[in-house]
Amino acid sequence: MSCEMAVVEYTVPNVRTINDVVRGLPKGKGLGTFIWEPTKWRGGALFDREGKTKVEIDVYAKMFKDYRKQGR
């Protein structure tokens, strides 16, 4: 049996690691990831209390560039 996989409800400090694992699943079985509560300011967040992006969001642009280079 072969199934696809998505990861949901993880926090900011693990963004790159979790995305790399999901993208690395054999035969393209990784559907993607969904961060849990990006506005939660305690314990890591992508946005501050005023709704402005925090530096942690930059990981997404970096992943996009890196993944494009990999051709996946």
C-alpha cells in the first residue's frame, strides 16, 4: 500500500526540517505542510501582535529558492 502524507500543526522552529522531510519522501508522496497558528506569539510565530511579519518568515523564501534549484 502506498499513501500520501502531509504534516500539520507544527511550530516555527521546525519549518525547514519538516518541509525537507516531507519533500524528501519517495515518489513525491509528500503533499506539503501546514504550520499551526502562525500568529501565536508565545513559542514562536510568523507574525507579531500588530500583524507584521517576523524574520522567521524568511525561511519560506529560502526554501522556495533551494527547492527550485533541486528541480522539485
